Amino acid sequence: MAWDVSDDHDQYMAAYQLHMRHRGRWLVMWAPGARVFFAFYRGRAHVVPLSEPTSQELHRQILRTETSLATTEPAYWSCPSSACSWTSSTPTDHHCPWPPG
């Protein structure tokens, strides 16, 4: 039987959920021909596209890459609050209560 898009429904949903979790910073997709998940960084830094066979592994790799970017790229700033994961490469508003007031 030939492959059908419905065969990979779970992978497409996992890619969509991961994309929504990191939207604005990463383009995440499932590649059925390669049987891997890909993530393409949308920021200014040069980041080689990431790929992993599972969405969980790709998520961990995205987090490691973002941590590396936040500490090595001078154009990026991370919130000093240990409870906050916001960086200047995050396209969302910074709602952290820093500085404490």
C-alpha cells in the first residue's frame, strides 16, 4: 500500500505543536520523506537547521540552541530572573516581574 499523508498524522500534529510552542523564533516541520523533524531558526544569528527523529529530541535541541544563543550572541539579552526564560530574540512581550519592584 502506498504512503498517505494520514499515515503521519501524529508526526504532523507533533510538529505543529512544537512550532506553536516556538513560533516566531523557529519554523518546525515534519519531513515525511526523510522521516525526521526539522527546525529552522528565524533570528539574525546563523544557525544550521536542526533535525531529529522525534519531536521530543528536536525540542531539547531547540532549547540547547537557544541557551547557546542567549549566552554567545552579543545582540541577545536574557532576563536576569532565574524564573524567566525570556530573551531578546523572543518576539513576545516580557511579562516577567523583573526588576522586582
